[in-house]
Amino acid sequence: MDENRQNASAEAESKETPRAFTFFGCYEHSLDGKGRLIIPTAYRKPLGETFTISITPEGDGIALYPEPIFDEMLADLYQLNRLNDSVRRYLAYLGKMSYRGVEADVQGRILIPAKLRQRILGDAKELEISGGMDHVRIYDANKGIEEDDFFDLHRSEILAEVSELKAGLMARKGDS
């Protein structure tokens, strides 16, 4: 009985504890002529032996997800009403643009599937590979510059809104 209670307690705790965020930093790499990309060394071990290549949560970039993170994302999406047209369309697009069981070669390279390259990267050869906390983000290097410029331009508003959200979260934690 005690063991069952301990297991249930540990399971409940793990759901409340944030996942270990491991993908940080920003690197620039080029696609080779075959559409292959070198994964930065810092990301290889946390990705695992096999991982999923797909779209970013916003759908505007390519993402590399460790399998457990991708599974968690799918589980969250499947809790949504799949009769909703937008949910159905998003799941269909995600399924079309996701490739499971991807492995890097011995040199740490992956082949980015042609459909993803065409739809997301276009003709870009210079890429920004950056940490997305629980996944790796891959964008055209110019989009990375645009993100940096946007943050610089709107830094005060962004930080103020994050501060408000954080204060609201702290208040809710205090109420419980």
C-alpha cells in the first residue's frame, strides 16, 4: 500500500514539475547541397539517438523534438476537440510535416526532408539553429535577425507584459 501511495505521489509531483529545459544558445550553419544540416554538438545528446523533425509550435520554422517532448505535445493536442475544424486542420498539417525516428549520421548531420525545406525554408541556405527550451528551432538566418530586431524594438513592452503575467501567476499560486 505504501509503495502505491509513493508512486502516485511521485506521478502527481512529476506532472506539476516543469520539464527539464535543455536547449539554449544560437548557432549559424549552412545547408549542404543535399539538404543536410549539421546539428550543433550541444544539442545532440539531449535530442537522443532518435528524434522527431517537424514544424515549430507556431508552424513558421523547423523543430527538432526529443521523442518524449513530441509525444507530450501530441497528447496535449489530442485533448482538444478534434471535431473543431482548426484543430483537425492543425493536426493534419502537423502529421504531414512530421518525421519520426530521425537519426543523425556519424558526423552529426540530418537530412531535412524536401517538403519541410521547401515550405519552411524556401531557398535559404544560411540557417539559424537555436534553443527553444524543450526543442531545437531552425530558421532562415534572416528570420533570426528579424526576431532579434523585433525584440530590440519592443523590449520594454515585452518585458512589461511578461512581468504582468508573472505577477498574475504568483498571485494564483498564493491563492492555492
